Amino acid sequence: DLAQIKRSIQLMCAPRHIYEVRAFPKGTTSGYFDDFEHMAFAIANLSGRGPAVYLTKNPVLPALIARANNRLKAFAREATADNQVVRRLRLGIDLDAQRPTGISSSDAEHRAALERTLEVREWLAGYGWPEALLADSGNGGHLVYAIDLPNDVAATKLLMNCLQALSFRFNDEGTKVDTGNFNAAR
């Protein structure tokens, strides 16, 4: 749904910044965009052609747009590295059903993971966290929080510790917090 893709980009991307779009239809497809209209059409064209289409949640170095300027490049050799993120503007919290890699959650597992995602959001709101963007990942849920941190070792450690604390508090036999979501380019 192109309108929904455009709305998601508007919520996730800061104007006048560059973001990478990645997908894996066959190999890695990648593109760098500062034109969000072009980004929306590129994402729509990739939808359903592979297991995932996503964009960096943080803006990247302006020079990276030369890799694929407002277009997608199939079989891309380079992708954004953590040290190529200019600033941390989003924290993503991903909760999924616990299951072997490559196996989708059942309807019941999916519902349980979404319920757990709402519990995390409520708990963080109780500590004064701002409203989060809430998304259904298909296997669980995502919370995305607006932040404004430098992309440095201290911020990385802070976000890593935050996700580990949420994992300690909310992981159970059915649902887990992805503690690997602290890296800047993810």
C-alpha cells in the first residue's frame, strides 16, 4: 500500500537526511534516498519480492548517496556500517515469538508477542518515556522511539544496556526482546 509506505517514511525519516533502503530478494538490494517520494516507490516495488524490506532507522553520511542515488542497486556490495550513521534519531525495540530461525510465528505466538510489545510500551510510559510508534512485524511487534543521541561509544552502550534490561524484564518462554537492535545502522 503506497499510501501506508509514504506515511511510514514520514514518521520514520527526518527531512534533509539520507537513509538506506535494503532488501534481500536475491542477494542484497540497496539504495540511498533523500527523496522520500522515490524511496516510497522503491519500497513498494520491492514489497513481496523477498523476506524483508527495511530502511536504516538513523540517517547516514551524505556521501553514501553516491552508491545508489535515489535508486535501488541489485547485488549491492556495500551497505551502511555503524560508523557511517550521522546521529541516532530512533531506538527500535523488537519483540518476537521465540522459535527456531526461519520459522514464522503461529497466530497465537504472534498475538502473544504483540501483547508483550504493548506491555513494554506501557511499562516504559510509566517511567516517562514518550509515545512510541507501534508496528506489527508479522512475527511480533516493534516499538520505535524518537531519541537524539550522538553516534558514539557511550550512546551505543546506553542503548545496548537498555535493550538488555528490557530483555531481562520481559523475556519469557514465548517472547523475547531482540538485544541486537542497539547498533546504529540496523
